[in-house]
Amino acid sequence: MFDPIDVHVGARVKLRRKLLGMSQERLGATLNVTFQQIQKYERGANRIGASNLYKISCALGVSPAFFFEGIDPDMLPVSSPKPPVSEANPTAIGDRKVRQAVEDLIQVLVERTS
């Protein structure tokens, strides 16, 4: 099974390439890869490395962000990111002085980022 993000990025490469009327062979030549490799990129069978994604974006006249537009948030990995500083829980700190220092720091950070 292919990673859904790789499939999405590959589909965006294919969409832009076709809109420009560019062949897989021509795009492959700009990356110094075969058209078969471009086919694998476009299907999502092979991941596109950062440097090649940048080269593809230049060849297709778009920013690298173009390839990620429209990604469904449900495709993103389910992991629990660290909470923002404003949601940190200093009450778990046993030492009163350290807890107060952390609370003060959090307050300053919240005020500066708001």
C-alpha cells in the first residue's frame, strides 16, 4: 500500500505536468531520471526526495507547497503533538519554586505570542 501523502503529491506532479503539456520523458530529463521513475513518483509508488521535489517544482513553475495543497488532514499521521505552551501543565511539578518559575515563564511566553 502506498502512503496517501506520496500518492497526493504524485498526483499533483502529474496534474501540473499535464497542464503544461510536458511528457514524463522531458520531466525525467530535467531530474536526470527515467520516465519510469517519474511514473513511480506520480503513482506514489516511490517517494520524492526534497531535492527532487524542489527540482520538479522549478521545472513545472510552481512552489514546492503546490504539491501539498489540498491534503486531507485525515491523511496525516495520528500522533499526539506536544501541547502548545499555553496548555502545559506546571501543576505536575512538585517543587513549589520550580513550579512558580515555570508558570511565570509560561505567562511571559503566552503574552509575547498573543
